[in-house]
Amino acid sequence: MLHTLIVGLGRAGRGLHAPSLAKVRAAAPALFAPGPVMGHDPHVGEVDGILPFPSLEDAARHRPPRDTVVHLCTPPGLRARSLERLARLGYRWIIVEKPLAPDLVELAAIARLRRRWDLDLTVTTPWSASALSGRLLEVRRSHAFGALRAITVFQHKPRFTRTLEAPSHPTAFDIEVPHALAMAVTLAGGADVTAAELDDMVLGRTRIPGLGGARLTLAHHTGVLTRIESDLTAPLRERRIVLEFDEAVLTGHYPCSEADHTAQLMVAVPGREPTRSIFVDDALTALLHSCYARYREPRRERGDLPVHVEAVRLLAEAKRRCSPQPHPSLPTRWEVADAVGA
């Protein structure tokens, strides 16, 4: 049976991973060892339901690392350093909060650690385990409506307070866009960035560069065109994906927050009445359940790391295009994949 250690008890660790993990523990108790979830964050006090430890070394002495799943919820720029500390203590199963890395330098460092210590890394982009995503992928694979031609994703929400209080993400590309990028790569394969833009966040006299919104256009090597828009100053929340096929347009609405775990899918076919379905879609809980079930298997298949490596490469290229400073061209997807071994 498996123990759990959450490293980083900020918004992601305390507000997302811990509640979803509680649901998994209640639904599948046989996966888990008795005892509370362990936690480590030197900047956060006590958290209900989590047994705190002042150091990773203390946590490793309390429960064996070889039987412990780590949820790494630290900011993206600290990932490699945290992973090395965990690996040296004996931890191997690590669920990493998205994005896997903020740039290719950090990605290369993570790749070296993964190879050296044989780490099993899973990136938490819940859309990959979403019921809505599963339906969209099934339509794509079945060719029920012909070929996929275009993907458009809208990820809007007001994020003023969190950004002003703790601007831990370097750009708006690092907040919502990784979900959409991983889904676009899963649906349509590798891509090249053809356009990228960042907006500042402005509130009164305060201006935070690059954290107000992001726009990204991809040309996939399969011929599909993807457009991603994320407005973090929008008055309303929206997570909408539109797939344009030869013979139909599918519009999906992902849950906008942990307050409601339902998704919707509308299918519009010319000459027919549009259809609409509504269903439960607690994606992060489903993702964590699948991770723990996989870790219990004696011969485990690796996760979808290549998708997230490609997403990091695309994010890095988008940031390069938006940077005011000139940067050399980045490696191709094949060079990156070969370098990181994914």
C-alpha cells in the first residue's frame, strides 16, 4: 500500500491535490497505507488533514520513500532542485504539478535527474484524464465526422488577486495554457508555433508584465491549426474547446473550478438539430486515481511524458517570441525529445 507526501502546500497542493486525493482515498482505500497524508512546506503553517514535517529528511524517516508517492507542487522554476533532493532520499514516484518545466534549461535538468534516478514522473494536466477529453479523443480516432481541421481553446478567468498576492508564474503562458497545449498535442500531434502574444495585467496604477493574458497559434505537422486564448483579466470564467471536423463542429466546456465538476459537449452537424450532453467530469480526481492504481502494478507502463516535453518546448518557443530580448532559435521537437529521452 502507498503513502503520500505533498511538497508545496500553496494553492495547488492544499487547494487542488489534497481535496482530490481525499476523494481517491475514500473511493479506493485499498490503494493506500493507513495514516494521514504527509506534507512539507516551510512557508505554510498547519493544514487540516495533513501531517506536517519540517524537512524532507524527516518525512523520509517517518515513511519509506520506496512506498511513497510524492505530489510536487512547488513553483515551476524550483522543480529540478526539488526533484534532486527527493531522488537522493529514495523517492521515485512523483506527480508533478503543471507545467513540467518553465523552459528548456529546467527541462534538461529534470531529464538528467529522471534518467539518473529512474524517476517515474506524471504531470498533472487534468484535461488528460478528463471525461470530456476522452469523448473528444474518441471522435478524433473514429473519424466519425471526417478529419480534424482546427482546434480553438478559450481559457478565461479573473486572476487579479492571486497574481497580485503571489506572482509565482513567470508569464500567462504558464498558468492555464499548459492544459490546452497538452490536449492539442494529444489530439493533433507535434506542432510549430506560428504566433504568440502576451498582455500585461493592469489594475489601477499597478501593471504586472506578461501576466494579463496569452495568445498562441500552432501549426501541427498533421495539418491541424490550433488557436489558444487565455485572458486572466476576464470578468467571467470559461474553459471552452472547439474542434472543427470536415462534417461537424464539437464544442466542449470543461469545469471552470473545483466548485462544480460537470462538463458539457455540444455537437453541431449541418442539416441536423444540435445535441447537448452534460456529465460528471472530476478530472484531477480521476488522474490521481489512475496514477496510484498504476503505481501499485508490478510492471507499470510509463505515462504520457512525451506529450508534456513537447508542450514545454512549445511554451519555450512562445516565450522566446514574446521576449523583448533577442534569443537564438530553439531546438526542434526531435532534438528536444532525443535530448530528454522522451
